[in-house]
Amino acid sequence: MTTSEGALSPKTDRGVDLMLAVAIQFVVAVAIWGAVGLLLDQFLPVAPWLHFIGVMVGVGVGLVLAQRRAMAPVDEAHDG
């Protein structure tokens, strides 16, 4: 959905912003929980299992957060 000048329309631009935010949120959730698992593996003698569990928890949290953000109602009041 482009305008005559080739730029994205405001509705499509908002969709791109939403998907970029979802992608970043997912990656950050996996990175944070993976790091927590890695740190716990440094102190407990069960490596690499806590790192693996941390990454899996991060994937789960990231998917839940992505689903919540994607299903949030869109504010149509700001349509120009």
C-alpha cells in the first residue's frame, strides 16, 4: 500500500511500526531470559540446562508479549 510518491500510507506505516516493536520485544525477552539462565549456570553445577531453560522461557514470554501487543486494539482516533 503505497502512495503515488512511493511512500507507505499511514495505516501501513503503523503496521510496520507494530511489527518492528513486536520483533524487538521478542528478541529482548529471549536475550534477557537466556542471560538469566547463563548466569545461573555459572553458579550452579547443572550447565547447560539452566541456559536452555532460560532461552525456552524467553521464547514463551516473547510469544505471549507479542500476541498481547498484536491483539491490542488499534487507536483509530489519530487517523489524519
